[in-house]
Amino acid sequence: MSEAVAPVVEVFSSFQGEGLLVGVRQVFVRLAGCPLSCAYCDTAAARQATAVCRVWHEPVGGVSEDLPNPVAASRVAAIVSGMVAAAPHHSVSFTGGEPLLHPDFVVAMAQRMAAGGLQSYLDTACCLPDAMARVAPLMDWVAADYKLPSTIAQPVPFEDFAVCWSQIAGERFVKLVVTGEVSRSEILEFCRQMQATDPKARIVLQPVTPVVPGVEPPRPDLLYVLAATCAEYFADVRVIPQCHRLVGVR
Ligand code: SF4
């Protein structure tokens, strides 16, 4: 059987800047391609396949190496293992783009990581249930990024999100990126649907980082209202911005 390959944008070591694992050291494997188009997308380059995979051998700037795409899972696994040998890491993060576009690659990598004792973390929009069914059993953590309707031209059906959510066996949380355009009514609709799916879901509201022109974060009063609305339905609701940007790391 041929080895799994995928177009990879970059591989680098940094701190997780979002969600419940904010602050842990991870190796990030950023996969190319995404079927969605969020208004606030800050990784637009990752939505297209790139000719090369850039490997950042130093956590901050420094030496990099370009590998021709697509890259074999064994090659990327060896690079990740080298980074983990050089400094302790909590896990490898599969991010994008949308990593579920490349389930064979993610599965092959996660199996290798597990054999080496490293946890796997998936950052996904939960928009591809069939791929999720294959990938989810190997993930120790999943950040499930639900796209609120006002933040995307073609929303992911909640039913697809719920099917993906139900397949996750490890730790999980929902991340909602919140812009100044998000309304209480759409948060309310999400909460009702999500509570029916999993009343114990942990919810992270992430105020958007204003890096895309015209996309602004919510005012503090709106953020309080949105968080209070979520708290009517769920016991664990947190507001966490993108922390990696605060300290100027990738
Ligand atoms: S899912 Fe992620 S990569 Fe895709 S458009 Fe949205 S923010 Fe960008």
C-alpha cells in the first residue's frame, strides 16, 4: 500500500494560542486546503495548496527548510519527532486549512505519534463527518470550531457538526469565533442545538483578532451578553482570545 501524503503548508514548534490548552507547547502541522470561507480567516494562504512545505527548525524565525509537496507522513513524523527530542512538547497539533481534507495523512501521522508517546490534537471545523469517523479515534484532543452563521457565507450544517462531535472519543471543546456582527439570537440557536447534542459540552468564545480588514471583535458589552447566554445552557463557558498573537509567536 502506498504511503499517505498531503500538501503541508508548514511545520513549526510554538505555544498553543487558543482554547482550553492555551499555553502548552506543540508542534504544529498546518495542512493545506479548506472547503470553507470564514469572513475572519487569518490563514488564507493555507486554503490553497502550496508548492512547498516550510519546516521552521527554530521556534522563532531562524533556519527553515522547504520540502516539495505533497509530503509523506513518515517524513513529517520524523521532523516532529526531532523537534520533540530537542524540547519537551505536549502534543502535535493538526491544523490548517482543514485537516480533515487529508484523513489518510492525519491517521498515519497520529499512529506514529502515539507509538512515540506523543498526544495528537485536532483543530477542525467539524464539517466532514466521514473523515472525522476515521480520524477521531486517534485524537487525544479536538478543538471543534463551529462557524456561527454571521461569520461565514455558507454555514456548515449543525447536523454535520453534531455527527463529527459525537465521534470524538478524547477530550473536546467547542470554539466559537465571535465578531462584532454576532447576535444573541444566533448564539441562542447554537446553544439550543448543542445542548440537545451534548449538555456537558465545554464552550470557548474566542473574540476575533482584528487582522482582516472590516472584521472587528465584539464590544465588551456584547461579549458579556453572548457569554451569559452560553452560560444559561452550559456549565463551562470561557472567553479566551488568541494568546499567541499577544506574545508575538507564530
Ligand atoms: S475553516 Fe479555518 S482555514 Fe478555513 S476559511 Fe475558516 S478560518 Fe480559514
